[in-house]
Amino acid sequence: MNHSKRHNDILRLLQQDGTVTIADLAKKLEVSLETVRRDIKPLTTNGTVLKMHGAVALPSVVGEAPFEKRMRENSEAKKAIAIAVAATIRDGDSIMLDTGTTTSYLARELLGHRRLTVVTNSSDIARTLSTVNDNRVYMAGGELRSDNGAAFGVSAIEFISHFTVGHAVISTGAIDAGIGVMDYDLEEAEFARAVVSRGKRAIVVTDHTKFGRQGLVRVCEFSALTDLFTDKAPPRDVSSSLKASGVNVVLAR
């Protein structure tokens, strides 16, 4: 088996299993431990995979916990942020939401609203807001991911490109003062970038733990946003960058 073929097989196994030990890779590829270590070295050097104690994983697996676990993390802060955003949305408004724990909390806070037009790629958000209060819910199509029940890719982005909404809301995995809004997954970042471009308001919702982090993929610069809702004041460098870009920062109390 040639070198590039094994690289493809390693990546396929990681996409399938998330994290795989060096020993399991050697067994599944029917090569020696030393061969596996030699094969993964260029993949770890260029950042395609991350090496841990006796195992390797995709960066997205390391960077983000499963969706249900993330829903429990900083839940009070996320709920406060959701309440603050919901207060700026009126009955009859149109809103586009990407998949994320804070946007899922926002969907629950919007259950008190009526006649909303909702566009999303999240089955959780669609399920929360559909069939109630005379809402109209449009869900982007494609294969749903097992961990968060969301659709991504070309078909999902093409679907939302047909809409222009009053409020475009994205969640994020990282906020960097110099780079802007970031995420750990390429497809999620691409979808969030498309969402931002479809709203008269472009809103990012994030709890304070995301400040100062660097993801793998940039979603957008701060200048693409109109508002940022969070639970605590950003660090000075992030705050300065947001102010310079004209972003309205709202602290949820």
C-alpha cells in the first residue's frame, strides 16, 4: 500500500471513529507501529490530525465536544444571552439561525413569539419552532450529522442563499482579536459565513469562554457583524477590535 493511500485510509478511519489509537491503526492498516508513526508525522506537522497520548484525532473532534455535552456547558450564560437576543426580535420577524448550543437556547426563548419566519440548518431548532404560533420554518437540506442533527455543504448553503432575513444569528467556537470569528470545522464555518451575509442584522452569540481562542477556520471578520451578544465583557484587545469595526456589543445580565 503506498504512502498517500494510507494517508487517505487514516483520515477515513478518523472520520468514522473520531479518535483512533496508534495500535488500532497499525492493526487495521496491517502495518507496523513504526510505519503508522511515520505515516502520521506529515499529517500532524501540517495540522490535518492531532497527536495525543498513543492516539490521533481530527482537530474538530478535539476542539468541540458532542452537542449534548456542549448544551450543558455554561448553560446559564447561554440562556441569558438567548433572552437578550430574543428581546430584540418582534412577532412576525424573519430570522436565520445556524446550528449551535446558544442558537438552540435562542430558539427556545423564541417560543413566546408568533408568526416568525425561521431559516435554519439545525433539526433541533426546526423542531423547536415549527408547528407552533403560526411560525413558518424552512430547513436547509442535506445529510444530517449524527452529533448535532444539522445539515451542511453546498446544498445547504445554496438553499439559504434564496433568503434575506431581518436577523442572521450565528454561534461560534472561537473569537480572536486579530482574525475575527472562528470555528473548528470547515463546513460549519462556511455555513455560518453564508448566514452572516443573508441578514440585515448580522449577530454572533457567544459566551465569554470563546474570547481569546483560535479556531482552525475563520468565519468572518468583525466588520461583517452588526452585533455581538455575550455574558461578560470581552478582553481589551477583542473589545478594541470590535469597536473599531463598529460592532454593537451587548452584555446579557
